[in-house]
Amino acid sequence: MSKAWVVDDGLWKLIEPVLPPWPVKAPGPRPVPDRLCLQGVLFVLHTGIGWEDLPQELGFGSGMTCWRRLQRWTEAGVFDQVHQILLARLNAANRIDWSRAAMDGSHIDAKKGVPGQARRRSTAANPAPSIT
């Protein structure tokens, strides 16, 4: 039985190309490989432990390293891209039951207000006129 945080070769082939390259002039020691950091992130999310509690003996780097990499990838839009890639592959393989899909405002642009809407008359009581 596979562990939920292990990224197999097939999945890694889909994810690796969308990861941003490591900055050439990045300060600090040589970075932990992206695949290991991703597995560290998945381990923390799967187990619910704190970032600082990520066991070093797993080889994923420190919790702070994994957290920083997660931040970097999130800012680069990596997870949105991976989501689109996986949806496209699952759809092409006819593995998505679209009759069970739902959409809400978090997935589509929701326009504020209706164009040309008439202003509604207030039903609030009118204030008394000033006598001063």
C-alpha cells in the first residue's frame, strides 16, 4: 500500500515541468530537491503535524524549507496549473462524471451587480426636518 505523500514517477512527470526554476543567485545551502520538498508538504498536510514537527529522518528537509517551497510554488501558480493538467487528463480518459459536478462563485467570475439595474426607493422612515 502506497503512502499518500509519496509522489510516484508518473505524477512527478506531470508536476516537474510546471515548477519554477531555482533562482541562480539564491542565498544559502544547496536546496533540497523539489520532489522531496513536495513529499514533505504532502506529509505535513496528510498527517496534520506542524511544519516544525516534520521529522528530519524522512529526508524531506526541514519543515521551514518545505513551507517556503510551498509558498514559492503557490505564488507561481503551480497548483492551479497542476489542477488543470490533471483535470484535462482525467477528462480525456473519460474518468470524470460531469453530471456530479457543481460550480459556485469560487470557481468562476461572479460579476457584482446587474448592469442597468434601477435604483430602488428606500423604505426607511424619513428623518424629521431640522428646526434649527
